[in-house]
Amino acid sequence: MNGQNRSDIYPGLEVDIILKKDQRSGKLTRGIVQTLLTSSAYHSRGIKVRLEDGQVGRVAFIVDSE
């Protein structure tokens, strides 16, 4: 599942994000969502989130969808 819809993402969810510095390479970083930073319901490049370890990026894939 991709991370373009805000309704699919919530705190505690395991996701793969693309950090700003990794946008060119497309390198993914896995973590647990702490906070949603994008307020709109949809974003074409992915919803921006802050992970529990403090890193910020856009959701590329949702790993853990219960």
C-alpha cells in the first residue's frame, strides 16, 4: 500500500519513508509513525510523517497494515 492517503496512516504504524536527503536515490528508511505532518487528505508524493526516532520524510510504503 502506498502512503498517499492520510486516512491510511496513523501513529504506531510501521512504514517505509523517503528522507529529504534520499529523494534522488530513493533509499527507504523504515520506522514507526509518531506524528502526521501533512494536513491534507492526499499528497501525490506521500504523506509527510515524523518517525519515533525523530526522522522526517514522506511515506513511500505502508509495511504494517492491520
